[in-house]
Amino acid sequence: MANINPFDSLESRLSNIEKLLLDIYGGAHIKPPDNNPNGLLTVDQAADLLHLSVPTIYGLIHRREISSLKRGRRVYFKKEDLLQYLEAGRRNAQDSLGHKRVSNINTYKKGKS
């Protein structure tokens, strides 16, 4: 009877595990589907959606800049409210830059005359 060494297959199994982990953490990771049918997001999910840190989200809540729902110690957000927060910060770059440049030029010309 031949001695079967369990360590012989260990290296191939470890390399398979390493490949799977690299696929997951190397950018090939697919986010799980949203299992929240009521549309409420947690603080972590809100931070991901807005591309902000969790402490920044809590700061926005404290300053009442974003709407939130609180149940016990947990805080939730409606996705629509977070998207409205983003839309409220939208600026038309051409108009704002154009107005600033024109007003600065007019001020400069008035001071020179």
C-alpha cells in the first residue's frame, strides 16, 4: 500500500485559492445584488453611493444636509434623497465661470479708468 502524502495536493489547492482571492480583490469582484427591496440604504451603502467616507456622511447628517431615517441606533437613507442631494450640488460650469470672468474683467477695467 502506497503512502499518500496529503501535502502533495496542498500546493495546487493553495494556488487555486490564491487565484480566486486575486480575482475577487483584484478588480474582478462583482457587487452582490441589492437585497433591500424597500430602497433603504445603510450608512456604508450611502458612503459608497456618494463616494464619501462614513464620518463625512455622519457630518452631513449632523448638519442636516442630507435626509435620513433613524430606527434605534441605525441610520438609513432613501436612495432618491441621496440622489437629490447630489443634484442640488450640480453647477453649470460654463455659466459660473463665465460670470466670474466677466465680473472680474469689468471690475478690473473700472479700476483702471
